[in-house]
Amino acid sequence: MKKGLSVVGIVIIAFLLLILGCQSAPQKELTDAKAALQKAQEMEADKYASDLFNQAKDSIAEADNLIASKKYTEAKELLISAKTVAESAVQQAVATKDETKTEVEDFRAAIDSDRKQLAETQNLAKQWKLPDAVWTLTAETSRWDQGQQRASTEYDAGNYYLAKQLYAQIHQEITSKDNELRNLIMGKQKK
């Protein structure tokens, strides 16, 4: 009886080794994961969901190394996970891009308001007889106009991420200049 169990045990072990030895590289999973990552790239997940995008990208690279080391089971699991992460990156990118578009529109409105406020501050500076060079701001206004034009072009092209950065910079510069002028006016008022 012991001899029968030993033979059965050896046959089972030999069968398992044969199955494990015949495993092949997870090509379908690799192809699927790379396709999901490509779609994520096309949906700008590298900008709008960069953490997830990079996680999927790194997982695919790690899986490539596992395949080279013939660790197919681990590679397959990692590739399945990478595909799921890349698909999540697409979903997050779409949502974040919509949010970014809304933020850009908010910055546009804020800049219009900032410019009106700055014009009022410039009039006050003129009334308080601050030097023309302090409140005229011809070079700054020209630079802001050019920046807004570029940001608008990027927005119209669907590059909301870059448009947001450009508008945010202009917003910050205008409010900073307005605060600077207000401080000068307040200093003049105290005298």
C-alpha cells in the first residue's frame, strides 16, 4: 500500500512539474495591459491621473522583467492589475479634465474681475499722485494680454491643464500688482 501511494505521489509531482514547466509567457495579458495604458495616454491620464498612470506603467515594466525571468504567474497577475489600474486612470482623467476645465473657466472670470479691480486701484494711485511709472503698467498689461491669448488658445485646443497653469499665473501676477499698488496708496494716505 505504501508503495502504491509513493508511485501516485511521484506521478502527481511529475505532472505538476510538467504543467509548471510548460507555462508560457502571458502575452494576452501583456497586450491587454499595454493597450489599456495606450488608451490612458490618449485620454491624457499622464496629466490628469498621473499617479494611476505611472503605477500602471511601472507595473507593466516590472511584469516585462518578470517575464524575462520566466516568472509567468507573477507577471500575469501584475499585468491584470496594471490593466485595471490603467482603466481607472482613464476614468479619473476624464473626471479630472472636466474639473480642470471648470477651474479654467473660474480663472477666466477671476482675471476679468482682477483687471477691473486693478483699473480702480490705478485710478486711486493717479488720484493720490503716485508716479506714473508706478501705476501705468503698460509692459505688464501687454504681457498679461499675450498670456491670456495663449491660455485661451490652449483652452480652445482642449489643453485645459496648460491653460489652467497660464491663467493661474496671470491671476497671481495681477492680484500681486494690485496689492502692491494698494500698499503704496495706503502708505501715501498715512502721510
